[in-house]
Amino acid sequence: MKKIVLMIVAVLTIGTVSAQTDSTTVNWKKVGVVLSGGGAKGMAHIGVLKVLEKAGIPIDVITGTSIGSIVGGLYAIGYNAHSLDSMVKKQDWTYVITDKEDLRNQTYLDRKKVNTYFLTTGLTIGKHNLNAGGLIKGKNLAELFQKLFVGYTDSLDFNRDLKIPFACVATNIMDNSEIVFHSGRLPQAIRASMSIPAVFSPVRLGNMVLVDGGLKNNFPVDVAREMGAEIVIGVTLNGKPKTAEDITGTMKIVGQIIDVNCVNKYAENKALSDLWMNVDPHGYSTASFTSEAIDSLIRYGEEEAMRHWDEIIALKKRIGIDDSFHPVIHHPLRPNAMTERQRVTSFSFENMTPQAERFLRQKFHLNEVDSIDARMEQELTTSMRIDLFYQTAECQLVPEKKWAKVNGQWSLVDGVRVVLSAGDRKTLQLHAGARFDTEEAAALQVGLDIPLKSAIPVETDITLRLGKRLMARGEITVHPRSFTRPALSYTFRRNDADVYTNGNLDFNIRYNQLQAEFLPINFDLRNFNLQMGLRWDFLHYRSTLGSDEVYLGTLKNEHFFSYHARLAFNTEDNWNFPTSGVRFNAEYAYRTNDFAELNVRDADGNTLGKTLGMSDVRADWRMSFSLNSRFTLQPMLYGRLLFGSVIPAGFSNTIGGQWFGHYIEQQMPFAGIGNMEYVARQFVAVQLQAQQRIGGSHYVLLRVAGGQQAPNVKELFDHRTLIGGQLAYYYNTMFGPIGATLGYSNRTKKVNFFINLGYEF
């Protein structure tokens, strides 16, 4: 009995304390936080929020513009400052602020294409593209917002349905009016608020065309006051005033135009603030989204807020908070949005053909899906854009109740209706790549992906390469509902190859290669590609200058039929400068003249008879081991073994250069040998590369390699070992790696210097 009485007293005491706390809360003055726009500089807002949490300042209203709307909106739904810090550092912002496809959700061949071209854009011919109007459509931003705002993507009242009442500002360029979002779809409102004119496509909502709210109200303190904020803490992101000498270059001019147009209402709103903090983002701009910049900007925000620490603490008394009340976090950390699953009540499809709906239902087994998370949302929208060729794709979750059995009883349960919405279908997808190197000078490659109108998605891929090595290629690929993609292709190459011997130019070969390939088996998954099929080649030799017949023998125009099996596996985290993962490629080819045998020719090229075909086995295997966040070791083993009494000249082994198959298909790289050289039938090599990252995008690479060659496998280690080394510097840009290499080998006994600008193709 005594215990029961004590428990009752304890419960009553806790209830009294709770009631007193609630009463105190009611007596607090309502606090508003206002976050201005400023692009990447807005990462400093997170640092300020950290200090406000540390000081125990409650936030009852939050408003923002542009980047301030992003940070403020996330804070309003439950992300605290520390979770925001972690989240922004994990994002690949160089991907988010472009329209590139997410490599993690693409197949191996699609990933390879992304790392060949610096420009990829979808075109819809014959229709007004309402998503146009900026260099960036913003599909990756929209997709990121859908992921981060899971559970808040339906139409909402921002004052009632969010953890903290929230509002953001956009500008309607139809009448130059200020639009304040207090309700609607949260990701859409924020996307409108940060649509920098000419950079991001505007958001169209009814008759409004919405762009960045900074053009009308970049520091919306007045909005927070209208929402009932009695105490306002405002944060802006202004650096030192620029001089005329500072405004150089196109981007700085555009930035200055935006800055001077964002001063609307600034002075009035500053005067309405009870505490105004301005973070000087010295050294960084609106486009500074590197990891180092983000770290620094968040730190700048913390440092600026700490300079106002005494004023922040003084505000607590004005708010009405007792000094003993000191919460660190005022709302719980949000769960990981990527793993947050919601029950599915149904799927619906908007602006999609019945064939497209059937394709998605069968590919993702939607009739059997009972729950969905953000990762599945991304996979669905990626498939809509890549497989079905829609310009834009959106996955919206609409709250809905559903009858379901729970513990054996039928009852209404909460769930979501998944609405898959598509934009216009692309007429074609354009790819463009350009490069320059000291060996081949300039080169340009253009690709067109053209979808055919069919029940099962069929894609035509046309590629044209201009430069020293001309190439034209056409391919038809079928995208059935499984992962296999049967393909038929035809390629014309006009090769102009310089061949060196021991570092000296020995001869030049000019020849045309016509190639047709049928791949009935083409399994193309995210990290894995398996191809098996039949290929026809015709080699037409136009001219040979200074030919050395020791390597080539008699050159004769000839056609070949080959059976091919190729396997590619790649889990590397970066195509050009990986820090983790594995890359493995292997191929077996059996080459013949008539599907079974090869011709045997005499010195004059006359056919003497037939022999078994040539077997071609090649492979390369590379692994990446990061010793710390900047230094990576990459061992690689590779080689090519040729078997048969006849080895056609066009398929002999060659080494040299930076990449596999760059000058001709069978070329293998070798550190220190800059140009292509012939080697014996059997060749194996090992390479070790040390990769050091400096800053955000600068890389220093050191490679050492050793190789063995011989006429047959048994003699591989009876011959002199080839040894080479190479030192390289590269800067990774959106146009591809830009840099130079310096190498030396005991075969050439010469220093080789090579400059490369752009992606390899």
C-alpha cells in the first residue's frame, strides 16, 4: 500500500512539473528565425543554428529564401542542426546541382556513357518545353527534396502540419510579385524559392512562373513578424562590398546583378530584427559546394554566432526563459529518410502510356509491393527517365487509408498512394564530348539516343567521332522488362595509328575497320555487364608507311567472324579517381574467317590452307585501398594471351598510352610508354598506383609497372622484364580530367610527356 501511495504522489508531482513547464512555455514570447538566400554560402546557417541550440533558444517560427528556405524547411520538419551538418556533408553537390543521372541507380553501360560526355540533355522536338528556362532543370534537386522531405511531400499547411511553422518566398516573374508559401507541397515551394534565374528552370504553378525569392525579399523578417514572431533572430550572408575591379568574368557579373537585385526590403527587414547576424563568407561564392567549402562555411556560421553569444543569452530573458531551462535540442533527430518505409495502398500513373505503366509494373513487380522507401522512389524515377525516355519523372506519396488484415481482423490502416508522374517524352537525348591531347590533338564526339515508339522500349544510339580517329556507330537496343538488353550494332572506324619501336616512330598504318555485332545476351545491371554474341569485322588497309614486317607480316584486306564473351564488373566509387571498390574486365574471343577456321597465307598474302581459329584471352583487375581520406593505393593486374598458329596482324598485342583500347581495340596501357608499341603474343603486367588528393579536386598520381612478354606462355619469365614509371597531375572538372603525365621506361629509355584535357573516348 505504501508503494502505491508513493507512486501516486510521484505521478502527481511529475504532472505538476509538466503543467508548470507547459504554462511557462505558453508565457514565452514567440521566437522567429529568418535565414536569407545566398547559394552555397547558406551552409553557414547550419553553424548559426548549432549555436542557437547550444544556447537553448526555442524556435517557434522559421522563414527563409532560396538556400535559407532549404535549411529552414528541413529544420521545420525535424532535422536538428547537427543532423543537417551531417546530411549536407554526405551529399555529392556536384551531382545534385546538375541534371546528370545518379550513377548509383544506373546500369554499367549508362555509367560508362555518363563518364564519356560532359554534356547530356534531353530534347523534345515539336512541343513547348515548360521545364526549360535555365541551364539546369533541377531534377536532381527535386529528387533530393523528395528524399529528404519523406512524409511531407503531399499538400500541407506549413503552419499546422510541420513541427515548426514555416514559410518561404518566391518571385512571380509574370507580374514581379512576391509569393509567400504558407501551404502547398513543401519540396515544390522550396524548389521555387531557390530557382536562380537563367541557372535553374523556373517552377510553374497555375498561371505563375516562379523564380528565386531573393529578387523580391531575400531576408523575409516581415513574413516572420506576420506569422506572430515577437522576437526575431535574422541571419544574412553578405561579404565585403565589391569594387569595380572585383567584377570580372561572366559568373561574377551575373552574381553581382543578382546581389544588387536582392536588396529589396533589406534595410527595413534588418531594422525589424531583434538580433541580426551577418556571416562574411570570405573566400567562397554562391557556387562553392566543395566539401572543404561546406566545412568552412558552417564554421564561419558558428564563429559569427559565438561573437553574439552574450546577445543571444540576453535574448533568453526577453523571451521569458528561466536560466535553468537549457535544452540542447528542441525537436528529435529525423530517422534516416532513405530507409523510412511507408505502407503502399495503391499505385497510380499520370501522363504515361499504358505500355509505360505495364513496363514499370512488371519490372519492379509493383503488384506485389506493399511498402516503399526513398531508394525505391529514386529507382522508379530513374527508370522512367532512362528506360522510358521521359524528360522529367516524379514520385509523389499521397496519404491514404487502406483496408488490411491486422492480427487477423480487417481494419483501416494508414498508408500512401504512390503517384508516378511523367513529363514530356524526349524525342532524343543529346550527348557531347570534347577532348585534346598531345598525341591526337583535338577530338569531338557526339551521341544521339532516339527512342522508338513501341510496346517494349527500343532505343537507337547513333555516335559520331571526329578527329584523327574517325568513328561512326549505330546501335539498336531493346529494353525488355528484365535486365537483359539485346543489341545489334554497326560501326565504321577510320584508324590512323603511329607505331613506335623502343620509343622511336617506326611506321604508320591507315586502315578502315567495319564491324557488325549481334548481342542476344546483354545483361546490364548496376555494377555488372555480361555480353555474349557474334561479331563480323572487315579490315581494309589503306596505306602502310615504313612497315616493319617483323610484327605485321603481310597485310591483306580480310574479314573475320568472331564469337565473343565479355564480362565487366565495377564497384568503384569514382570512374576516374576511385578511392574504394573493384574494377574487373575479362573477354574471350574466338576469331575465324568462316565461323570455324582461319586462313593460312604465304609471304605474298596468298591463301595456302586453313587452320584452327585464334583464341584471344584478356583481363584486367584493379582494386582501391584508401589508407586515409586522401591517399589511395591501387594495385592492378592485367594482360592478353593469344593462342593459335595464325595471329592476324590487326589483332596483335600492343602496349602504351594511358588507357585500355584507346588508339586501337587491343591496346593495353603501360606506365612510362606514351605511344603504341607492338609486343609478343603473350603479355602480362602488374601496376601499382599511389593516388594523393590535394584540396577538393586536385590529384597527384604515381605509377610503377612491370611486364613480361613471350611467344608462348612457358617462356613468359625467360625474357627481360619491362619496367616503367609515371608521375601525373590531374584536376577533376565537369568537363573531365585535365592534367599532364611524365613517364620513363627501360624499353623506350626516353622521357615521355603527355597532356590530356577532357574525358577519354
